[in-house]
Amino acid sequence: MEPVVHTNSGPVRGLLRDGVASFLGIPYAASPTGELRFAAPVPHKPWTEILDATAFGPTPPKPAYPAPFDTLLEEPAIPGDDWLNLNVWTPRDHEADLPVMVWIHGGAFANGNSAVSWYDGHAFAKAGVVLVSINYRLGVDGFALLPDAPANRGLLDQIAALEWVRDNISAFGGDPANVTIFGESAGAMSVITLLSLPRAQGLFAKAIAQSGAGQAAADPADAALVTAELGEALGPAMTDTDVTAAGLAGIDLDTLIAAQASVRDALGADPNPARFGASIVASSMPFIPVIDGELIEQDPLAAIAGGAGSTVPLLIGTTKEEFRLFLVPPGTIDLITAEALPFVAGAIGADQGVIDRYRVNRPDASPGDLFAALVTDKFFRLPALAVAEARSGGPAATYFYEFAWGHPPIGAGHSLEIPFVFDNLATAAGDQAIGDAPPQDLADQMNSAWVSFATTANPGWPAFDDSRPVRIFDADGSSIELDPRGDERAIWPAG
């Protein structure tokens, strides 16, 4: 029989498969349309009839990824207005008070959704975890700074989803006092931001950040520059001199999405701090969380260094070759010559001493390969280490990992760890980035470590301390290394 669970809003009917019950597309807040378009999320109206929750719900509006990522990265588009929804996977014959994990997807705060096949929670439920994945508002709707709307609406959506979990997850067998939030890329940046927020405390007990840390926190003045750029991109469609929520609400959605993509592309082509603001250029994303003085009172890393979230155990890490995903598919990596390397590396703060150290450690690397290693560390590894170091000596442990397995030509690129964490290699096999024969043993190890952390707050290796132990996940059995590539870590200029 199809399972039925009674939530605080009304009953939902799911599906059974291989001992796992799934409930898809459950609204956790009202549709963010009409008068609620740019408002903080509000509760969904209750229902009395059984809600069919056997298929993914609507996905948030977004532009397509730019080529060639529009064909490389899966991004389902499901029409409908109720896109503030979530999905739940739970063991069919569950006991009460199972650990809960809440997945926050990535996509540069402008793309992605919870219907991506890599995010299927079946394996987690088979391992005794209640897995929840959520949608939240993206891009302009979620993160544009507007004078007549609350800031950080996408983060407010995430908090509303966590409040729904707190109030409803026990009906699915989950323990609301044992919730682990986890996410990748922008999802991981969201996790670190939530970890730093007083308003989010108590909604989760543990946190996991995959390939994202404190990189996304805009100065309000910089966010205002992006809003002005949006107005320029809209052109005649924007009748008001100032870009406001009231004005945007009257613009055709396709027109607004096209303008959002135009701002994204302009930032990529001209990352000029005078035009977009230093904090936006540093993040490389136009629509990101804003230090608004209300929800986000200070930079997340500064808040964490000051003790925010210090009682919450954290698992954090990166892939070994993050940025190759962004350089290899479009061929950019082959355009970086020896003559150009000092200039493109200098733009990210790598002086000649830093370049020389990386070259010594990689004697056969091309200039493009060297740049990929440099920007991987600058944008991903060093910020993750900064979070771990900021929590050093705190009451809760921090654990660090690196995902090192890779498939040529991209290698251990950004997001490649996800199907291993979710143990979804059967779905991922054949993908351009992962190949036809990804190692199942590695997926077993990673999924088991994530489940162990969610259950016990210990993934199975030593906590981060002055010796900097890092669990390396690779096909050769994985290992623990102390401060891997520490000479490269230490040579970067401070700041």
C-alpha cells in the first residue's frame, strides 16, 4: 500500500520502493507569487484531502546554465507555482527518532533544484537516515537587494524549510533534535552562513559543507551595484528609475530571467570591483547573501571566529581539483599560456612565489593546469581551511576531508563527490565527468562516513587541530594525511 503521513498542514501520500518510502514535492511554505513574490516565506494553507506526493514538485524559476554547462549539468525544470517544496525519504519500517539530514543544493545561488537525480535520498534511507532535500528561491527572487523587500529571501526560505522539519519530521520517523544540514557549493556556503546566524540556531545539531565555505557574503553597497546592473539589463522593461520589488513584480518572468543571466554574464566578462563591488567580484556570483544587518549581521567567517555555531559539529572539505570543472569543458584551460599565467594568477592574488611553489610540486603541469590548482585553492580549499581554523579550540569538533578521485579530463572536479556521498553511482555512471566505472567502494566509504557523522557526530577520523588531519577519499582505499600540500597552503599571502 502507498504510505500516508499526516503533517501539520495535512496528509501526504508517497511511494514505496525497495523498503524506502519517498514523499516528493511537499509544500513547506506558500507559493512565492503575487503579493508574496518578494516577501518573507509564510506558512502554506492547510489541506484536508490527501496530497499526492509521488512526483517532484515545481522547481524555482532560473536561467539555463551557460554553455557548455547547460548540457553537462543536469537541471530539471518542472512547471508550477508551489516551488517552495521539499522531499522526504525514510525507511519503510522505521523506528522513531532516526537521524535526519537536510540537503541544500548548489548552483551559484541562481541555478539548481532538489529534483536532480544525483540527490535521490534512497541510499541514505536504506542506511537508517531520514533524508530531506529542499528548494528555495534563487537569483533575483531569492537574493537581489531591493529597497522594499526583505533581504536574503532564499536564506529565509531555507530557515522556513528547517522549521518545517522541526515541526513535522517526527511523523516520518525522524528526530527533530538530531538534524544535520548539508550542502554543496552554494548549498555549502548556505550551510556555513546558517551556522553563523543566531536565527538559525537550534534548527540543526550538525553541519556538513562540501566545496563551499564563507565565500558568499555581499556588502550592501556592492549588492546595490548589482541591483543597478539589473535595472540596466532590463532597459525599457524597467519603467522606474530605481529597481524595486513592486516594479519587478510587473515584469514578465522570462524577461527578468534573461536580465538576470545578462548580469551574470557581464560579471564573468568584466569582474571589475568598481562596477560590481569587491565582495561580488570575490564571490564571482552576482546574487548572493547580503550582510543586511538584520538576518546577517556580519561576515559569516568573522561570526564563526567569534564563536557563532561553535557548539555544532562540522564536517567540511573540498575536491582536489575543483576548478577544472569550470576550465576544462569550455576549453579555457588550454588558452592559458606561460606568458598569461602570471597575469591571470595575479588577479586572484597569487604572486610569482606562489606560482613557482606550485610549479615545483607539479613539474609536468601545463600553465592551465597550474592555474586550475591555484584557483582551486584560492576559492575553495583556503576558505574551507579558514573556517576549520576559525573553529579551532571550540567546544564542538571540526572534521576535514578531500575528495581526490577523478576521471579524465576533468579529474576530481567541483561537485564530483556528490554521487559518491549519496551512493548514486548507478545513476551517475556514464556522466562525462564520472565515466563508466566509478569505484563503488569509494561511494560506500563516503556514504558511510556521512551517515556516521549524522548519527554520532563523528565521521571516523581525527578531528581538525594544529596538525591539520585530512581524510583523503580516493580509489586506493583512502587515507589520513597531516596538512596535505601544507607548503602550498602556507605560501599564499595573508588575507
